[in-house]
Amino acid sequence: MPQASMKSETRTGIHAGRILRDAVFGDPKRPLEERMAAEALLPAAGRLLALLHEREVDYLVVGGLALLQYVEGRNTADVDLIMALADLDRLPELRRQGHDGAFVRSRFGALQVDVLLTADPLFEHVRKQHTVTRSFMEREAHCATVEGLLLLKLYALPPLYRQGNFARVGLYENDVATLMQAYRPDMAALLEVLAGFVGEEDMASIRGIVAEVEARIVRFERDAKEGHH
């Protein structure tokens, strides 16, 4: 059965299109013409979600949009979805731009859509076992739970370390820390699940990351408590 997050509080009133538009418009590294065209993203997320429901696609929203259902302070300029390749094939509106293993980059009009394919066993596990319905301003959508997001973030970190992608490592580790501190998930259980999908070397790295994050949370909460005295 799908698992809901241990903590029920989620954010409300999230307008996915506005999040996407603001992230693109506010990014000074993007070309000016791309930033000025960001207004087209405002209705794009709603149209994409409507299309997924219309085609009865078994999808899951992950990445930044799903994270924003649980925490503040995270922006995103694209939509991340888990789905099967067969379902993606039924969506010609998503124009494919690149395919690398279990990852497909595509565009839905002006909107960047990154697809994580269920050919990866961990992605399929998250889609089946860690899904919950959440509401955006546009409509309800199938989103990953806190536990599902943590599985995906931790799964991605060892490869990012090997790639030397310091910026994304920092972003993902912060996502992990924020979710762990706010929701207190059963990390031992999640690590046990991950051990079935990654090798021993990566698993050792993941355990080390989690231990460091837990230590950071302890220090933060201790310092915050002392600061109130």
C-alpha cells in the first residue's frame, strides 16, 4: 500500500505555475529573452497536470514542486515526474530533448519537464509505495511523500559526488536536512529500503551523509534552544 508521510502538515495554496515562472524570471543567468518569456509558464503546469489526468497516466510529481508541498524556501524552474516509458510514449506533447539511462529531458511548450523512468527499480518503488494526493492551486496531483523524496535525494547523492557537482550536492543535502528536521521520518527504515537498490560503497556514503545531517540537526536545535535562554 502507498505510504503517507508520518507528519500530516503540508503547505497549502501553492501555485505551481507561479513558482515556475518566478524561478525563471528571477534567474539572472538565463538569457534575457527566456526570462521575459517566463509568463508563458504561468498556465503551463496546470495544462500539464490536466493532460496527465486526461490520458490516465500513472505519474508521480517529484523534485522541487513536490518538495514545496512540505517545506518553504525552495524554488524550481522545471517539473520532475516519475512515469513508465510506455506512458511517456502516449504523451507526444512532451517533446524529448535527451535520453540518458532512466532520465528523459523534454519540453511541454515553454516548460522543462524531466522524466524519471520506472525502468529504474528505485523510481518504480517510490511511484508505487510513496505516493499521496496533494493540492496545487491548479488542481490535485499525485506527489511523492516525504519518505519518497528522501529516498530519491539520497539515491542521487553518491553519483553527484562522483560527478563533482558541488552545487547540486549542496542543494540535495539541504533538501534532505530540511525534510529530516521538519518531519522526523524513520531514517533507519529508509536506509534499509535503499540498501536494496544501491551497492555497498554507495550505501556507505549514504549512511555517512545521513549521520552528518543528523549531527547538524542536533547542533542546530541545541544552539536554537540555548539562544532562547
